[in-house]
Amino acid sequence: MRKALLITVIVIIISILPIFTKYAIGQPPVPDTQPIPIDGGLFLLIIAGASYGARKLYKQQNED
């Protein structure tokens, strides 16, 4: 039983290793990218999240 488990673990490790080496060898360099500006969209998401949270709190307090 122990020998079968050991063989299974070794086979799994050997079959997974090529996946890691595929990404570790020969990667092209990361291209220089321009920074993405954060505009009003982020502000709207913050406002929407705050209003949603306030609404949930208000409903939770009114149920009690």
C-alpha cells in the first residue's frame, strides 16, 4: 500500500513538473506599458459601494 502511494506521488510530481518549467524558461521581457489614469469611474464605484453598504445597514437596523 505504501509503495503504491509513493509511486502515485512520484508520477504526479513528474507529470506536473513540465508545466512549471514551461513558464520559467524563455519568457519574453515585460513590455513597457503606460500607466492607466484613474478617473471619475473609481469615484463612482466608491460612492456606489458606500451607498449600498449604508442601505444594507439601514435595512438591517429597521428589521430589528
